[in-house]
Amino acid sequence: MANTGTRKGKPKRNRKRGGVQARLRREERALRKRQTRRERQAPPERPLPEFVGLFNRERDTGPGSVTPYDRGAPREIRIAQSDFGGASPGDKVLVRLTKRRDAAESAEGRVIEIIAAADAPGGDILAAVKRFGLSKDFPQKVEAEAGRVGQSVSESECAGRRDLRGERIFTIDGADAKDFDDAVSVRERAGGGWVLGVHIADVSHYVKDGSRLDKEALQRGTSIYLLDQVVPMLPVSLSNGICSLNEGLDRLTLSVDISIDADGEVLGHTIYESVIRSKARLVYTDISDLLETDNPALKERYAEIHDDLLRMAALARQLQKRREARGSIDFDLDEAKISLDESGIPVLVSVAERRTANRMIEEFMLLANECVAEEYCRGEFPFVYRVHERPDAERMTEFKTFIGGFGLTLKGDPANVRPAALNELLSAIKDKPYENVVNTVTLRSMQKASYSAECRGHFGLALRYYCHFTSPIRRYPDLFVHRIIKENLRGGVAAERRGALREKAETAALRSSETERRAIELERDVEKRKKAEYMSYRIGECHDAVISGVSSFGFFAGLANTVEGLVHMNTLTDDYYIYDPAHYRLVGERRGRVFALGDTVRIRVEKVDIGRREIDFVLEP
């Protein structure tokens, strides 16, 4: 007899009760479906949006308006007198909509915060910070927690650490830097070569896992540097105070000693907790001048550490050769340096220097990050790695076509391109007029670097192991890996802890990747705005420029100072131009004139829209 799934001899009343229950369940499901349909027809009220913008008022009496900075916002938000919130014309404000309109052109709202007064220096940067949902200020409870941290290192805190306070250790940073999280030292190694010391601020000693400071740091993810302003990851009392490796003060650190032979090959490394006292706060420009020109005055000023600096320069050259030999890609992109006056007005846009001292410290930090990542990946510890995936085959195929327009080739299969092949290409275009264009397109053709709890290698650096360890004051991943390292140094990471720490690592990696992208967008937004403002004072000026982008509506041209502007198609009146996307160029239909990537043109600054960050050029005859 087939098994029907019912028990033999079950009373009929129980089956009947089961039928009633089934009917009730069917009715319940039907009710829920009807409720779901009603919810879809009448969605719950969402909070009305908020926008950052410029407050305007045409007359002394009557309503005002706000012109939002966001392109997705209404073109104008009307503000009744009762909703000014104390705002005056020219103020940067935060406005909340009170009434939506069908048309996207206008709406009604009220001012809920004055971000900066009309004449306040840096008000436009503060407005940009607010637009991105960020703040330079910290919650009161976070500041209070930071305030309870002492500003000096006690002898009891030094117990169990290697005492390096008598060693020649110093920092090298930009002239305007205020937070110093890395210091370096070097000594000759018996048998030849060097022992490089990289000493990083032990921020994790002060920012405890799960504390308010830690949770706020995770939310921020990174410090954001906006010309003369900073949105810090940690309160200033920590970032510029007890955590910063300030000259002449005792500071707690995590150190990596790396033994390197005369050819730049790493022989081994040791990671340990330490306490240092920086002997000097050095500046990139001074040390570059000393190393590049052997300046007598600088030699005298830095006599005590001059030999160390020469050793470091020699070591850095060997490390660079080692990196180039393995195929590491060195993008030498021009970066803008924007100088502001006391009123926040841009007075100079130039190319940022990347000189001998800058490159030297870069090499040391890269090596320290590699050594730390290798040790903790091999040990299978929960960790956060800096990863850079292999480029997408389709994008590499497109890139190969692109460089073909310059008579260039990319060796190998685009589906399995090697870093060395890309580096060889970039070396071949050194000092060519189109160097910056090809560099930029190369970078855009590659994957974006990110953070991961998996050690998947770094394509651009041609490394199997890589992490961020050297900047815990301004990057959360570095702070996280410091905690893992210290736990391991102090007795190991217990097996039962690894699962929980892996979850934390995954959370930290995901959040850090998100906040890094936000920081990059904000930095670009501020840079574009200040470049537009700078060019607004230079309407009518003529410059040589290199075509940096071509589209169906015109072409972009870059000046030597990194400023880019658009030459609109409708200003090219000498011919009818056809867009040739396969060769990244515009071609004149009748005369055959060509505007292609990398071509040099003479332009005149025609128009600037600071709010939209747009700069328009026209060709000079």
C-alpha cells in the first residue's frame, strides 16, 4: 500500500481542523498580498531631500532662493522670508525641501544650516565637504574620548618595547604636513648592504578596537586632504598630537627592520613594537636639494645625518632597480599643486614636484608594506590587503587599438598582459608630447585598486603580497593591520579568534574601499572647482595645450599646469568635423584637418562656469 504521509486511524475532526487552519493560512496570504499591492500603490513618505547651495536675494524685502551645487537638484529652490534661517546673500547653506514640484526647475525649501558666510575663506571647500555628507568636526562623545588620551608617553607604556630613542631616526614630509606617521633610519649591514628601519606610529595603542574613536574612524575610513583643509579620520589631538612622530618627543611605534644586500635584494625582516624619538623633521624640498645638488649650506645644516641620507639615496636607487626589473609599473602622471592665498583664492596652479626625496620615501614605504603583507599572508592571519586585479581583456584590447594610433605596440596577449609590458610601453613614451595622455589612458584601462581580506596580489606593483601598513593616522586599513600584528606579537592570534577577526577584516576592507572612492571624488571635485576659479581670472589668455580627450561634441585640451578645458565642436567653424571614435580624433570633411589625441594646439580661455566646474577654450587662429 502506498504511503500517503497520513497516520492510519487519525480522527476526522483533526483532519477537519487541519482544513480550517489551511484555509486561514490561505486567507492570511491573500491579505498580505492585498497589503503589498496597497503599499506599492502608496509608498511610504520619504524624508524630503537636502541640498547644499548658494543663498541669493534680489531685494532687501521679499523671498530668497538657493542655487544648489548638485546637478541632480532643482535649478532653483525658493525660500520664504520666514525660512531664511539667518542666511545672507552669498552664504553657503544647507537647505531642506519643503515642497516638491513636478518640474525639475524649481522647488521650495528652508535653510537649516549656514555652512559658511559669503566672505569666509575656504567656504566653498566646506560646502563641498557637506555635499558629500562629511564633516571636519567629530561627535562630542568621540572628542571627549580623544580628550582622555594623554599627550605624553610614560615609561610604563614603553615596557616590553625595543627602545630606539637613541637611534638616528627622522621624518621626511611635505612642508605643510602636520601629522607624521612614518619615520626612517638606515645603517650599514655587516658584509655589505643596508638595514632599513621603517617606524610607524602605533595608533592602535590609543584607538582601541570597538571604542567610539574606532567606530568613527571606520565610518570615515580615511583622512581627506583638500588643499589647505583636512577632513581627518581621527581628532586633531591624536592625529597631530600623541600619535604624530613629532621631532624630539617620545612616541610609540611599530617598526620593521629590513636587511637588504648591495643589489637591493631583501634578505629578511623583523617586525616589533618600539619607542622612538625623532631627531629631525625634514622637508622633501630641502632633502631633494641636498641630494641632487650637494648644497653646502644644507650639508652643514644636516651634517649629523648627512651620511644616513646618502645611504638612503643609494638604497632607494637599488630598490627602484629591483622594482623595475620585476616589471612594476611607474605611472609618472602630472599632479596639480594648487596654491591659495589667505582668502582661499587660487593664485597658482602648477605641477606637483616628485623629486629624489619623495621617491626615496615612496620606495621605503612600498617595501615595508610588501614585507608585512608577505609575513601575514604566509601565516594565514586575518588581514586587510591592498589588491589590484589583472586588467580586463576587452579593455586591454581597446587600449592596444588606442596606442596603435601613436604607432605604439603592447607586447603579449591582451587577455594575459604582464605589468612589465605596460612598463616598457610607458618608458618608450617618456618626454613625448602625448606622454601624459597615454599614461592617463593606461591607468583608466586598468582595474581600480581596492582593499580585500584575501591576498590576491597587486598587478601594478607586480607583487604577490601587498598591504597598507605605513599610514595608520589617516587610513583605517593600516590601523586594522596594526592590531593584528600586535596581537600576534603578544602571544599569537588564537584559533577561536580568527573567525571573528576575519569578519572584521572583511568589514574593514569593504568600508575602506567605499570611503576611499568617496574621498577621491571629493578631492577631484574641489580640485576642479579651484582650477575653474583660477582660470576665471584668466579669460582671454592664450596658451599651448595638448589634446587630452576627443568626443562627438569637441575635444579636451590640457595645459602644462594640468588644467583641462573643452573646445566645443560648434566653435570649429572652419569645416564640418566628423568624430572618428576608432582613432580618437575629429576629421574635417572638406579640408581634412585632424584633431587627435596628443596633438598640440593653441587655445584661448573663452568662458568659465565655476559652479559647474567647466572651462571652455576656443582655438586661436
